[in-house]
Amino acid sequence: MDISKRFYPISYLKSNTADIARQLSEETDSVIITQNGVPAFVCISMDEYYQTRETNALLRLLALGEREVKRDKFTSLDTARAELGQTLFGGED
């Protein structure tokens, strides 16, 4: 789809909200709303919104993990397994 067709002035949003909502539910692309000819905000479907939030949360977890590794604040896999086994099975081998 031609990206220029995805830009709408805010006046269009005001009078065609249902059409934009339908368009977003049927397509994965976003709609950019302009104000005075300048992009002001983006409308996306709820599915896209939740997927983006989930992706951002995973990226934050990865960044946190990388920072912990750089600070040498991590447990080796063998130690983690042993500790988990101790917790789950009370030290039974």
C-alpha cells in the first residue's frame, strides 16, 4: 500500500473515526494523523499495540540481563540448576 494514503488530517479522524477503526482492524499498518500538516500521532490496532508492548518488555528484559552480565552479577547454569534442584527436591539427588 502507498504510504501516503496512511496519512490523514485530524479533521478526517474526527469525521471518519469508524472507518479508521475498521481499517486498523483489517490491516496491520498504522495510520498517521497530522495536525496542521505535521504528523501528530499514530493510530494502531489493539493487537499491534499489545504485540508492541510485549516486544518492548522482552527487549527490556534482555537489556537488564546484559547489564547484569556486564556487572558480573549472574549465576552459572550449573549453579542455578543445583540451586533449583535443592529448592524443588530438598537436596535429593
